[in-house]
Amino acid sequence: MLAVEQLGRDFGAVRAIAEISVTFEPDRFTCIVGPSGCGKTTLLKCISGLLPPSRGRVTLHGRPVTRPPREMALVFQDYSRSLFPWMTVRDNVAFPLRKRRDLDAAALRELVEESLAAVGLSDAIGRYPWQLSGGMQQRTAIARAIAYQPEILLMDEPFASVDAQTRADLEDLILAIRRRYSMTVVFVTHDIDESVYLGDRVVVLGPPPTQVKEVLEVGLPAERDQITTKKDPEFLRLRSHVFANIMNREEQG
Amino acid sequence: MKRNGRTVLIALEIATPFVLVTLYALWAAPRDSFFFPPLGEILAALRADWFGERILSDIWPSIRRILLGFSLSAILAVGLGFALGLSRRARIATAPLVEFFRALPPPALLPLTILVLGVGDVAKVLLIALVCLFPILQNTIAGITGIDPTLRETARMYGITRRGELLHVVLPGALPAIFAGLRTSLSLAVIMMVISEFVAASNGIGFGIWQAKRLFDIPLMWSGIIILGILGYILNMALLQIESRVLAWHRGARKAAE
Ligand SMILES: Nc1ncnc2c1ncn2[C@@H]1O[C@H](COP(=O)(O)OP(=O)(O)OP(=O)(O)O)[C@@H](O)[C@H]1O
Ligand SMILES: [Mg+2]
């Protein structure tokens, strides 16, 4: 189990995160939603062990996280900048696996190809990142994360800079992947609809100095659909609730 | 359209030297000037001397000096550049020194190296290496510090070892800048080779040109200058060839970004 315990982070005199405590149960899909600049990336970097917290700590199975643990993979917000431009799609996905002793060459190849097939990129395997569209680059980054076979998948606004159609496709792709590989997912977004559509649970963050405003259980069926789910009264209720909360307005009706 | 443009460019590149040489031949032939001898005499000297015994006695020693000095500085500068590029402290501490040497006109070091190291081959190679060091060093540092932090964070996130990060992330990321430094230094290497051979040498292309001037063998002098030009051109082409192989991804990425 992954736990964030009274975590705070300052940048110089700026208090980016005041205090956040939240736990992530195995196999659950948690969306973290909050306004731009509220410290979502900072929180994910602290969780992943890339950034030391100023206060509090992060524990994984009871042990404090001080550097990126083998159990976690992170899909960065700037996906285009996290792909190595001198490596093909195949090599980008295979790069984190190069020290895996339990995989022989054939198994490694299969794992890479299977992960790319899971995101629908089998045809682009020999291309370089700069030969791909934004959505394809993002899917490469996702394939790299799932090939790493993490227990916990951290995603930082992964669909923020792709068009609406691609975004809907990628959302459903993530749900499919999540059903296929059992993983704890921590999904950061500033899109309220997206957070309710994807999550089993939504953690709402306030503006800086950041705290958890609310944790919401999403009572929607596990199977989600872009059209029917988004018409579901429960979906509509939750999204206006989160919206009102973030905008600091009293709920109407 | 694009293809055509390329063909025209290549044709121009080949045609221009021919036109210039022809113009010179036409201009010099009737004059019989002492300082600007007819093309035939220059070509005769080129064939008889430079492509004769001087290939071994002068051209090869010069090439050897360039290649040894340049390779030595490339190895040292990239190694040192890594150390400085990865440590902010070391970088700040050495910045004034690097800037100073980079700003210094390279021939200014010649008297010093003659005094300290003498006039032998070793001294020439070391002088070339010293002068070539700073552009490569500076570019390596810039290349390393310019790598997108997200790339290095990605490597850390996925448990890449320090060694793996240096070899597969930092080095390729810095390589475009390193090559820019290598190109600058290669032309400096040719310059320093010539100058050091002018001042004190018993062989080499620079020595040959200087000697020809002293003996008033003007066609020989001119043909030496032509040899130098050709040598510089070939060396530069060779480096560009290597670069386009190694950095194919970089060219593609830059084109894609346009
Ligand atoms: N390395 C840093 N140095 C200084 N300040 C930083 C640094 N990283 C983040 N901050 C500050 O911390 C705050 C939170 O930044 P963060 O990137 O975590 O926000 P975010 O919620 O991810 O924003 P966005 O939705 O735009 O991605 C911001 O005020 C930002 O300016
Ligand atoms: Mg962010």
C-alpha cells in the first residue's frame, strides 16, 4: 500500500503544498484533480521519489520512499520531452528493461511488442519519437510505463495536450489497460469530467498552499462508456459537485 | 522541386571552383607575373613535388600532427567536459579559466610552447591539442547542461544506473553540441599546424610553403597553399560525414521541429 503522510513541499519561500495525507489502496484508480499550479506535479514527483518532500513522507508497503522504487512507473506531463529522441519507439520502451535479468532476449522482445500492441502502436515500432503525432508519443510513454510492469502507475496530466477525439480514445485505452493489468493507478488531471469518468475515487486539491479539499468515491459501474457514462445522473452529480468545490461555490439544487 | 534545388546546389559547389581556376588561368597566362605564375607551373609543382616525395616527407607529418593533436584534445575535452558539465560547483570554479583560454587568440600560446616544450613533434601536437581543447570543452559543457531535465528524470524513474544514464542519456544528448565543438576545433587544428610549422619545423606543409617562399619558388608556394586548402576541405568533409552518421536522429528531429 502507498501512503502519503502529512506531506508538504516548499520552493524557497513559496509554500507549494501545505499538507497532504492520502492513501492509495492496491488496484484502485485514483484521480487527483486540482487547479493549475496547485502542486499536482510536485505531489507526483514526491510520491515517485524524484523530489524529496520538505515535510512529511511517502511510504510504500511501510517503507519510506527516498528514490524511485522499482514498483512505480511515471508518465510525465511533458511526454514529448521524456522520450529519448535518439531511440526508436522500440528502444524507448525497452530502455528501462535493459537490466532485467529475469527476461531473456526473446521474452524482452515479446514484452515490448505486447505493450506497444496494447496501446495500438505496433506499426510505429521502428520510428523515432519526432516522427510521431502527439497522441502517438503519449501512447509510447504509456507503453514504456506498462512494459516496466509496475505495481503503481503514476500519470501526470497525460492527455492535457492532445485533441478531444484522441483524448477520449486515450481515456478508454487507460481503462482497458487498467482492466488487463492489475495496477494501482494515480492519475493527475485538471479536467473534472476526466477525473470522474476514469476514477474509482477522486481526490480534490485546493489552490496553494495546497491541501486535500475532499475525497469522493465514484459510485459508477466499473464499465465506462464515453456516451452513456457521461449521461449517467451519478456522473453529472459528481462532476457538478467537484466543479462547485473547486470553484468554491455552494452547490445549487 | 526540392530535388532540383539540391542538384543545382551541388552543381554550383563543383562549378564555382572550376570557374575561378579557369579565370585565374586565363588571367595569369599572358602576364607571366612572378608572384602570380601561370596555372600550368603551379600544377606542375603540385604534381612533381607535393604528389611526389613530399607526400611522405611533408604532407603525412602534417596530417599526423593534426590528427594526434585533435584526437588527444577531443578525448581530454569530452572527459573534462563531462566532469564539469555534471558538477555545478566545478563549473563555476573553472568558468573564468575556460573563458580566458577561449578568448585568447590561439597563436599567442606558440612562443610559450616553444619555450617550454621545444620545437619537436611532441610540442606541435601538444600545442594543437591545447588550442583545440577549449571549444570542445565549452561545447561539451553546454551540451550536458542543456539536456532536458525531464530526460534525466525519466532515466532515474526507470531505475537506470548512473553508468547507463551517462552512456545512454547524457552522452547522446550532448553529442550535437560536442560535434559543433569538434568542427570548430578541427579548423583550429589546421591553423595551428601551419603556424607552428612556419615558425619552427624541419618538415610539414607549413614548412614547405615557408621554405618555398624563402627560395622564391613561387609556384611551389602556391601549390602548397592549394594542398592546405584541399587538406582542410577533406578533413572537414570527413568530420561532417561522421557527424551525419552519428547524429542522423538529430537532423531528423530538427527538421520535424521546423
Ligand atoms: N522546481 C521548482 N522551483 C520553484 N518552484 C516550483 C518548482 N516546481 C514547481 N514550483 C512551483 O510550485 C507550484 C506547483 O507547481 P506544480 O508544477 O506542481 O503545479 P501543477 O499542479 O502540476 O500545475 P499544472 O496543472 O500547470 O501542471 C507552482 O507555484 C510552481 O511555480
Ligand atoms: Mg503539472
